[in-house]
Amino acid sequence: MAELLLKDRKRARVSAKAATAPRPELPLGQILSGDCIAAMRSLPSASVDMVFADPPYNLQLGGDLNRPDGSHVNAVTDDWDKFASFATYDEFTRAWLAEARRVLKPNGSLWVIGSYHNIYRVGAILQDTGFWILNDIVWRKANPMPNFKGTRFTNAHETLIWASMGEKARYTFHYRTMKTLNDELQMRSDWVLPICSGQERLKKDGAKLHPTQKPEALLYRVMLATTNPGDVVLDPFFGTGTTGAVAKRLGRQWIGCERDPGYRAAAMERIELALPLDESAITTMQSAKPAPKVAFGALVETGWIKPGTVLCDRKRQFVALVRADGSLDGGADTGSIHSLGAKLQGAPSCNGWTFWHIKDAGELKPIDTVRQHYLLATED
């Protein structure tokens, strides 16, 4: 019995020590070398706010791609994009998605971008893994490469999948920010952005350094919409560091995984040159805090608008009497400030707060002004 008690105490001490052990620090601002799956396994669970993944396309190219003039088109022919079979690719996808899910916080989100060669396979597997698809975004390339053989439609887009950790999981989305970015219109799920070109395109000896370098504008929109300043963004397929450069500009933390030493060197050089935006510039338009709801009846029962008060519209075409329960008597019709206003106008709906006016110091004012004064007076 004594021996069992000693063992229990020892187990308790070990468990307590494990519970109080410091969490391993995140390698913020670092590119982890080697295989991305092994690299992600070194990260603590539930430590990352967003994963942005641009995995291999698995193009399965059967030969060279040439222009009509015979010149060669640079395509993805690197070893990292070659898999023996679809089954091998699927196994790889399941492994990195499982690690992405482990390191994501419960309220984190996943972004994956791909072409028609791989995005449907990845989408099915991420659903099987437990992720919940929130949107698929079509990135329409403003300047796509044409189909030189003339045997298919011009492949002018790639697809992004945005997913949360589960159907009921919370996630970050800055709706108001996206609306502001889009000239006060709701941001749609088809984004027209140019491919990476010009000075942004990294080159070595006159050739593209990376065949699938993504434009910074794409990552800018993704991060602005679904992360907050200070959030940690993980990119398991870091390449030449687009994710890191944009994260630095927007005041986000980043971690990359990249096995190619040439890409790692180019990415670090690029990120070191990226200039972070001033904190005031990073502040975005957030959704307005919803104002406390006030019933018209509350203004009546508190005496801000007394029963028997006569209301009218701005043009004085319609008149109604305020009753004790907050309803309005328009003579032939009665109803709330909204329903009576709609009936009198023959309209499907009406905002009674702006339709009905009250006389104040000889001037007609919308009853909404009374509501605003009431809110100010009752504000904590």
C-alpha cells in the first residue's frame, strides 16, 4: 500500500510539473527549414490564429509547354510539385492539414489556394478533417496567361477556400473593413487582382525565382479581412515570403515553413526590406458597435414624448396622435410608428424614426432626434 501511495504521489508531482511547464515559445519571424509537416510538429497546439497555405498544385504535366512561336513557357516543373499518384498527394494533404488543424486556435481559420488540378481534392480532405468551409473565393487574374494551344478555355482564375475550425466555431471576419475597401459595397467572392509581375516579381538571372509567386494584394486582402494586428499567421509553403512580407506591413506576426534554401534566403531578404505600416494606418473601419435598441414606447412611458402629442411627416401630409401605449392613431388607421407610416404611404415598409416628425421650438424634427437625446441622457 505504501508503495502504491508513493507511486501516486510521484505521478501527481509529474502531472503538476507538466501542467506548470512553460509552453515552448513560437518561432515568430522565422522560416522553419525542412519538410513542412515535420516543421509544424515542432509548434505548440492551438498557438496560431490563421494558416495560409499554397500547397503544391500536383500539375501532372505530361510534357513541355510551348508558345505558338516555339518558345518555352515556364511552368511548375520543380520536384516539390511532383507526386507519384493522386493517392500519394492525398496522403500528403491529409498529413499537413492535420498539423494545421492542431496548431490553429479554436477561433482560428484556414486559407488554401489552388488550381483546378488540386483544389477539389484539398477541399474534400479538409472537410473530412473537420474544417467548415465559409467561402470559396475566385481570384480572377486580370492578366492571365493565354491558352496557347487553343484546346481549352483560358485558365484565368485560381480558387481560395476559407474555412473555420468547425460548423459552430467562432472566427475573425472584418465585414466593415472589406466594405470600406470595396467603395462601400459588400465585398464579393470573386476578386479581380493582377498576377504577380513587375518589380514585385522576384527574379534571378532574368528568370522567375519562384514559378507560383502570389501577388501581395491577394494576401493583403486575406489578412485584412480575417486577422487582427498582432495575430500569428503560419504559412506551411512559404516560398519566397509573400505571406511574411504582407504580415510585417500589416503588423501581424508570421511563421514560415520552407525546405528550399534558395527560397528561404530570398524570402528573408525580401521581408527585411518590407516596411511596416504606422499603427494608425493599420487601424481599419470595424463594424459599428450596435446602438442600444429603444422602443418608441420607452420614450412615451418616460415622458420624452407625451401621450396626445401630434406627429406629422416632413411635408405635413399625414398626421397621427401618440397614444398611451406608444401606438399611433391616424384616424382611419392605427399602428406602430413603422407600420402606420407604411400604411399611409402605401409602402412595403417604413422607418418611423425618420418619417415621423415632432414640433420642437417651432421647428419640425424627426422623432429620432428625441431618441438620440434619450440615449445620451441614459448613457452609462
